[in-house]
Amino acid sequence: MDKLKILVIDDKEVIGDLFKFTLGYKGHEIKVVDNAASALESIKKNFYDIIFLDIVMPGKDGCEILKEIRDFSPSIPVVMMTGYSLDEKQKSAERMGAALCLRKPFEMDDVKRVIKQTIGKDV
């Protein structure tokens, strides 16, 4: 199994912990950031196989962050995450190239399925 580099952008610590515990435990490299500035800095300095990005964030929302990601990294797969019913934001994210949207709360089996569907790798 290939080890993946995954960036999780979410202001809720529990989401990052979930990724670290379940996928990090299997040897995947999980980086978790909780704000736009840290996310963009990390993306500029590192390669990631896939990014998981919360739509509702303090400061810049996920769609604004996605637009900035697309400006300098147009091909990296980005999966949006939300616990809210934000159909318009979700549609906007899809127009900007988000791979898909994962509804919170989710199970790690959902994350694994999304990774397989998005980048074709089993985790």
C-alpha cells in the first residue's frame, strides 16, 4: 500500500484527530491545520496527495480557501467537508473543482471510499 500525504483543513480539532488516529496509524502522513493562512503556507511548501477542507471556517471559508488553492495548485484533489446544509456553497466549490463533498458526521469508511474514488488508492 502506498503511503499518502493528506492535508486536513478544519477548525475542529476532533476532525484532525480522527484522521491522525485512523489513517496516521496506518502510516499515512497526516498534516492538520485549522486556518487559511496555515493551510496555504503548507500547500505552497509541500506536496499532498489529497486535501480535506471544511467549508465553514472562521475568517476565510472553505470556498475562499479552495479558490486560493486552485490559483497555485489546480490539479490537487480537494474534498470539501461540511456539517451544514450549504447547497449553494457546495455547488460553488464543485464549480471551482472540488472533487466532492463529504457530509459530517462521517465514518472513516466514508473517507476511505472518497480517497479510493478520488485518487484511486486504497487506504
